[in-house]
Amino acid sequence: MKNQSRTNQELLEEISALKQKIQELEHSESGHKQAEDKLRESEVKLQVIFNSIGTGILVVDKKTQVIIEANNAAMEMTGLPKERIIGHVCHSLVCPAEVGKCPVKDLGQFVEHSERKLIHADGHRIDILKTVYPITIMGKDCYLESFIDISDRMRSKEALKESEEKYRIHFENASDIIFSYDREFLILSISPSVERVLGYKPEEFIGKSFTELNIMPPEDLEKAFSDAMRVFAGERLDARSYTFIARDGTRKYGEINSAPFFHKGQVVAVICAARDITERRQVEEKLLQTLENLRKSFGTTIQVMVSAVETRDPYTSGHQIRSANIARAIATEMGLPQETIDGIRMAGSIHDIGKLSIPAEILSRPGKLSQLEFSLIKEHARKGYEMLKDVESSWPLAQIVYQHHERMDGSGYPRNLKEDEILMEARILAVADVVESMASHRPYRAALGINAALEEIEKNRETLYDEM
């Protein structure tokens, strides 16, 4: 009985051990199932990520070059459904000229391919940037190929290249001298036209400063540095004139447009275009000389006219010149432009030229004139206009002479003009004429004096004379 009991105990122990093993086996199977579920979940997540990435991705068998997997971005970029990609060689997706560039033999390192061209389903070509990673999947050597569309970048690159080529052509063939310099005033670039204008080769300028080159007189060099500081402060300067010294020592005149060149918000250089205006300057100087000669000739002619008037009317000798000087003083006090002042002085010196048409016996007769004689004298303004109306001049001489006896209230002669109908120059000359006439001796009366003349002007200001 004792042996029987021991045997049963051993059986129970064996049964308990078996139960424990069964439980352990059941627990192990549950763990495997959980692991399989987690793995399956991870695979789903990876697949979602794989198809959500905007970069096209292909998995390619290294040995056969056959595509074994592709994501949604790859299908979108190629315009092909998945079945038209998987199972085909990767060469079929690229342009014929790119086929030889596809295989990657070295799996031991990361390989990046730059620009390639992909064929879309509709036939157009897409520029891509392709990157290849060597990987092993379930013991099989493969490539993980990723590619992004860089068509816009390539178009921009081509446009930039075309723009640079156009700039190079303009730069090398420009008639103006195009150059740039940095904050140290060192020449960075200069167009070949510098040799034609100044006789120096471009390479003689590169890397040198204006002071080293000695191509400007000191006063212009100082001006150039001052202008450069304004441009480095962000200002643009146009049509600035400078004098240059060519290799052969001759002086050249240039007109320069300067603009700041920015990098990361800072002015790092100045870009300039210099135009040779030497011929224009020489023409201008000759023209100025011609004008000066004409001015002198005109002045001589006027002086002859003045002398002729004073010869016929000796009692008013010097009247015109004195009136001209008074008118000039008034115009200067008013702050008028010098050109206007010169015109007033010139008109004042001949304002009585019309008296050449009046009989000399009337002009020099002492005593009071008859009404008829006075009416003849009053015609001198109109006669003066007739003499001067066809004379070429930058000033309205004829009209000033015509109007110097008009009055603000319309009581003057010969046309009874009033207020703004009368030229400002004529209004000034009218005051000067009255002051000089009253202050000087006349054959029909003694001089009234300067005080009487000023009282006349003050009493009739705004009525007969402009208030100014």
C-alpha cells in the first residue's frame, strides 16, 4: 500500500509538472501572437508612412535592377499605376541618355546622384534629384532610391545661366565702362571697353584702388570718394561727372551712374556704368564759346544803338544806361534769377531805341512840347518794338521795350495794358525809367531830384507802378 501511495504521489507531481508546462506553452503562444500583432501593426504604420512621404521612393533589386516596391509619390511623379512600375527595370523610368547612370555598384557607401531626368507617362521629362541607399531586405541586396522633383529649380538655374550669359555679352561688348569696387575701393571687375576709352587693359585695374591707378586728378578723386560713401550708405547716384586721365595723359570726361550692391541686407560693393562724354563736353565748350562771342557781338551792337540814340538826343545822354543800372539793382534786390537780371539790364540799355525814328529837332528842343510833338515822342515805344521784334534773343527784349511806358491801371501807352498783361521786366524798367528821368535834367525842365522821384513812386504804387 505504501508503494502504491508513493506511485500516485509521483503521478500527481508529474501531472502538475505537465500542467505547468502546458501553461508555459500557452503563455508562450500568447506572447508570439502579441509579437506578431505588434509586428503587423508596425508594418501597417511603415506602409502608411512609406506612401505618405512626398519624396518618390523605389526599392530596386540590385542584381536584376527590377523594381520590387514603389510608394504613392513615385506613382504620382511618373504618372504610372503601381503595376506599371513594380516588376519593371528602373531603366524604363528614365530618359535614354540617363540609362548608363542608373546602376550603382558600390553597396558599401551612401551614393547621391545629382540632376537626372525622369519620363512621365504623358511623355514630358521631369528633372529630379536622385539619392541611392544600399540596403538588404530578407537577405537580398537592394537599392532604396529616393527622388524629388527639381524642375522649378532647374528652370530657375537655366534662366539664371541665360541671364548671366546675357550680362556677360553686354559686359564684354558695352560701349560704356562697367565696373564694380568693394568697401576698400578695390576694383572687382571692369569691362573691356576701358581699353578703348582710357588705354588700359582690364587686368591692369583688377584688385587695385583708385589711388593706385592715378586716373583722376586730386579734386575729382576726392569727389569720387565722397560719392562712394553715399552709395555705400544705400543711395543711388546718377549722371555724376568726373575727369579722367588716360594712359597717354589726355583728359577724358565721364558721366557715371552708381548703384549699391546688397548681400544679406548689407551694401558690399558698388556697381557703376561710366559713359565717355568727352566729345559732348568739347561740343558744349565750343557752343559756350560761340554763345559768349555772340553775346559780346550783341553787346557791341547794342552799344552802337545806344550811341546812335544819344547822338540824336544829347540831353538824355546816359539815360538808358543809368535806367538799366537802376532796373538791374531792383531786380537783384528782388532775388530774381541772374538770367532775368541780365535781360532787364540789356532791355534797359536800349529801351529808348525807338527815338531814332523821331526828328532830332523835336528830341533836342528846349521848352514845352506841343501835343502833336509829344504824341510823336510817345511813338518811340512802338517804334522800338518794330526795330527789335525780329532780333534773335533769349530775352523778350522787344516786348520789354514795347511795354516800358505801360502802367498798372491801364493809363500808360501805347496799348493801355494793365496789371499782369505787362511783363514783370517791363514793370521793373518802368519804375527805373521814371526815377532816372525825374532825377535828371531835361531840356524842358530842371532836374526834380531823387527824393521827388521816390515820392512819385511811393504815391502811385499799386496804381501806376507795381508794388513789387
